[in-house]
Amino acid sequence: MALRINDIAPDFTAQSTAGEIRFHQWLGDSYGIIFSHPRDFTPVCTTEFGAVAQLAGEFARRGTKVIGVSVDSVQDHQKWKRDIEAFGGAPADFPIIDDTSLTVAKLYDMLPAEYYLPSEGRTPAHSATVRTVYIIGPDKKVKLMMTYPMSVGRNFAEILRALDAVRMTDGVPLATPANWQPGQDVIVGLALTDDQAREKYGTLDIKLPYLRFAKAPA
């Protein structure tokens, strides 16, 4: 069955460019982002993982670990990292999982409707994971999912924005409105009365009885 928001993210043990990864142990008390990509040495994937390398400092400032998944081997990943770093202009220090067995791809429902088992000479159309993003919380629950087809590169500004929104609203009665950007006002949940909301979040901007804005917590 497909994963859903608030499911516990499946744990796994896999080899990676950083050695053996036991996912839940590796995640620890951090937020985490899992990125899948169809195959090493493919053009869109190289631009995407170059973007992840460039954003290493942004993820670190948000207490978030990133990890890539590919159906290729660690040996191929290590060779491909040179291309990622040359294109992105930054070291690709995040782990990339060896998922030649498709274990992680199946656990996280990363495969398209029809797929083939790995074999020699396969192209990105064979055993290719679609471009899936999972944001996982420190509680090991799935907080957000995004899925793109192979032909569409991911927007990493949106992934950072979504991560900021997830971290700010996780476990508290807040939500972000359409097109929200960090620093903008947020929506106070209906679980709080107006007085409770003011006590907790300060002055309210009440647009409608059920739509109340407050300054975003620091």
C-alpha cells in the first residue's frame, strides 16, 4: 500500500556512498529529505543533485539531513559524484543509496506504474524511480510528499519553502496560506478561540471568522 502523510517512514538498511545506512538511526533527531532519481549519469538528475550540493548549508541550518536514492551501485555513484560536483560547483557530501535491489524504491513507492527488474544494459526507462521527495520528521513520520515524472526537474526553492512550512507548523495549531514565503503571516488553527490565539500568537488579523492570520513565530 502506498505511503500516506503521518505514516511511519519505512526503516531500511542499505549501502551508500557514506557506508552502511540504517535509516532511522541515521536520521536521529533531525528532519530528513529523501530524493529519488532515475539513474546515475543522466542529465536532469545531474542538475538536481548539483542543486542539492549547492544547498547543503541551507539544509544544515534547518537541522535537516538529505539522502539520495538510485537504482545504481555505490561504485557508479562515486564516479557520478565527480560530474555532480563539476556541474554544481559544490561537493556532493550527502549519502546516495545503492538501491540495485529496488528495496527502497518499493518501500517508498518510487516506481512508476510499470517497471522492470534491473538487468544489464537497462536505460533510465527500466527500473527507473520517478522523482520522489519525502520530508520525514524527527518522529520518523512522513510529513510531506512530492512526486514528479522523469521528464520534470524538481524546484528546490519550493522544496526549501515546503521544508520551512513543515518545520514551523509541525505539532502546533498553525498552517501556511497559499503561496506563503518564510517571514510572512501564518494561519491560526480553529482549535484555538480568538482569545487563546491572541494569548499564544499575539495580534490577530481576522479576515473571516475561520481565517485568522498572525505573525509567524521566530
